[in-house]
Amino acid sequence: MMILRISATSPYARKVRIAVSVLGLEDQVRASLADTYDPADDIRTQNPLGKVPTLLLEDGRAIYDSLVILEFLNDLAGGNAVIPSGGDRINVLLAHALASGMTDAALLQAYEKRWRSAETQSDKWLEHQAGKVDRALDELESAPFAWNDRPHIGAIAKACGLGFLDLRFGGRWRGAHPKLAAWLDDFSRRVPAYEATAFKG
Ligand SMILES: N[C@@H](CCC(=O)N[C@@H](CS)C(=O)NCC(=O)O)C(=O)O
């Protein structure tokens, strides 16, 4: 059994958890909570970066960065599953990059507020990151990408990024991005793992 180190709120871990479900690999992967703030947690020896998600293989290897884990799981499922082998591959990876970059910018804002006192927080930095999120949301609103029977990693990353904005920024993106909100509702209906991996507090 492989072990997936996660945190309950991590959008990157959620992306991998949804991919595990979509690929039908639930019986091969067990999730285990990690506390990335606790120096005594094994996550820092399993992954020098101390980040979730990290996938621990049965042969002792640890695989990290969510995109590398997704590539691994895609191969394990026989390939050409959540990441296309040809054709749309670059488009799907690009969609993943946009959604992940948006998530990174949202997370950096959340960290700025968590790790710095109110007096030392940089408004300039927060605005710089917020600009990335806003532009990514506008791009996603104007050019929503479809998926058919099985969501690819671009769609999964997009849903998890939006879910993180719902969780940490009170869903404020929804008002100005109605098509995107409808897209997420549809994703949530069609992919049960999305709701199943939502942070319930
Ligand atoms: N690029 C990484 C980002 C992972 C990441 O930043 N995870 C956060 C949780 S959302 C984390 O583990 N943070 C702890 C830390 O940075 O020390 C990926 O895609 O896996």
C-alpha cells in the first residue's frame, strides 16, 4: 500500500486525492495526515522540502511535487488517463500550470498573513500575488476548458484552486466569474471526490 502524506486543507494534496479516485486507485493509496509545521513530523525526512502532498512508495522511495505524483499515478493507471499522452498533452499541462500558478499566488497571500504580523505584512506583495489570481480567474472565465468522461489534471487543478479560494478567501471570486462558478458546480456534481475531499473544518 502506498501512503499519501496530505493536509486536510492543501489544494495540491486534494488534487492528488481526486486523481487517485478518478483513476480508481483507492485500494492502492492510503492518505495519512502530516503536520508540516511540526519539526517532529516525519514529513521532513520523507521530503526534504517538508511539503504535502508526498507519496511514499512501497519500495521506500518518496515522490513529491503534486505534478510528479500525478505523472506517476497516470503511468500506474496505464497512461493516457488524467494526462494525455499526445494530442492535448501540452494544452492539459498548460491548463494545469495556470491553475497551479493561481493556487500558488493564493497560498502565498495566505502565508503572508499567517507568518507575518499585521504590521510587517507587505501590501505591495499581497497586491502582486492578488493580481496573478485575478488575471488567472479572468482567463479561466473567458476561456473555460471542457472535459468529457474523465477530468484531466488541468480540470482537477482548476477545481482545487477555486476550492482553495472558497476556503481561504470566502468565495469572493464567484460574483465576477459566473461561468467559472457554474463550471465548478458542474465539476462538483460529476466528480464525487471533489465534495468528498472538501475540508469540513
Ligand atoms: N509545488 C508543490 C506545492 C506543495 C505545497 O506548497 N504544499 C503546502 C501545503 S498547501 C505545504 O506543504 N506547505 C508547507 C511548507 O511550505 O512548509 C506541489 O505542487 O506539490
